[in-house]
Amino acid sequence: MTIQQCYAALEGDCEEVMGRLYSEALVRKFVGKFLTDPSFQLLEDSIKAGSREEAFRAAHTLKGVSQNLSFTKLYQSSRDITEALRTENFELAVQLLPRVEADYAQTVAAIRMLQDG
């Protein structure tokens, strides 16, 4: 799988990230590192524990990483849950979590396919 195919599969913007990082090798490096980022798991755990502040920090971090890597679909859902938590609308955040989970799973699956070749 090419980096372009990976970005198509995760519904991201390959052109944008290439413009930011300038080389496919750097994009691959940082995309691979995304798999070890703990923000998503912390978001899930914090929502389930009812910890709005921790959930907000995790969502905000996930949003930033997704934006920097041009993971457009995941960025949009993590932005929405971040804003719900920012405005202390925890119930909305709970409702938005399945969308973030689905987008995260889609992103991770595409990255793993990239790594597998």
C-alpha cells in the first residue's frame, strides 16, 4: 500500500501532510508513531469514568495530532467531541464517542495496512 492509498483509506489529506512534512519517509515515520499515541485510549477511559477534564485533554490532544497528520475524518470527529467537552456538554460527548471510535478504528486499520505493505 502506498502512502496515498493509506490516506485515501483513512479519509485524510495526503497532499496537505506532504506539504507540511515534505517527504514520504517523514510522513510514514509520524503516521507509524500515531499507533503508540495514548490519547484515544485515555479519551475512551475518561469518558467511561465520567472525568470531563481528562476526557477534554485527551480529545484535544487527539484532535491536534489528527490535524497535524491531516487525518481529516478523525480530526473532524475529535474536534466535535473536544468542543462538546469544552462547553461541558458531557452527554453530547458520550453520544459522539462512537463516531470517534469508528474513525479511529478506520485510521488505525489503514495505518496497519500501510505498515504491512
